[in-house]
Amino acid sequence: MKSFQQNLFVVLAISLCLLCIYQWYGQTIERNQIDDLNRLVNQKSAAIQDYTNSIVAMDRRIAQMDAQITEFKAAGATNEQMLVAQRRDLNRLESAGESLTNQLAQYKEAVDKLEAKLKETYEGIKKQNEAITNLLAQRDEFVKKYNDEVADRNAVVAKYNELADQVRKMQGGAGK
């Protein structure tokens, strides 16, 4: 009977050792998985930070472009006022030319000069309108890129949240 108890004790001791080894191996695997997940979370956090920084930079660029567009619009309004003023001057000069026939040649030169300035002004306005149109197109392109970047970042955040939920579930499962 004594040898049976000793044998039983040895078998139980070996079984207990095997159980400890099995648990140790399982915990080692779980720790490695947790370390891998932590590395993945850190990488995702760095990516999110990079995306956030690029969004801030895009916001600044868009604000700068909006300011430039406002300046161009103000310049266009000023040019419009100048155009109206020059038209008034032209009308005044034409009426004075009709009333003063002896100074017709001098007024004709003035009118020709004003017309040349108006043509230059019209060309300047056309160029500014083209520049405003180009800036609006660029702004729309940047806004589209910005919206695409925000959508990408939202997808990254959604993936991060899924991973975080998985980690919590795994930690909750490991804790039980």
C-alpha cells in the first residue's frame, strides 16, 4: 500500500509539473501576442498623429488660400471702381471735346491714352479673373484632398477602435 501511495504521489507531482509547464507556455504565448498588439497600437497611434499633423497643415494652407482669394476679390472690386471712374472721365472728356472744337486734337490724344489704359485695365482684370478661377479650382482640389484625407483618417480610427476592442476582449478573456 505504501508503494501505491508513493506512486500516486509521484504521478500527481509529475502531473502538477506538467500542468505548470502547460500554463507557463500558454501565458508566454499570450504575453507575446499582447506585446505584438501593443506594438501594433503604437504604430497606429503614430500613424494617427502623422495624419493629424497633415490635416493641420492642410487647414493652414486652405486658410492661406482663402485669404488670397479674398485679396483677389478686393483687388477685383478696386479695379471695377477704377473702371467706373475711368468711364466717367471718358464721358466727361467726350462731352468737353464736343463743346470745345478748337481743342479737339488734344482731347483726342487724351481719349486714346485713356482707351489704352482701359485696355490694359481690362487685360489686368481678365488676368485676375483667370487667377481667381485657377485659385478657386486649386482650393476645390485641396478641399477634395482634405476630405479624402479625413475619410482615410476616419477609416484608420475605425480600425484602431476595432483593434482596441479586440485587445480589451482579449484582456478580459485573459483576466477570467
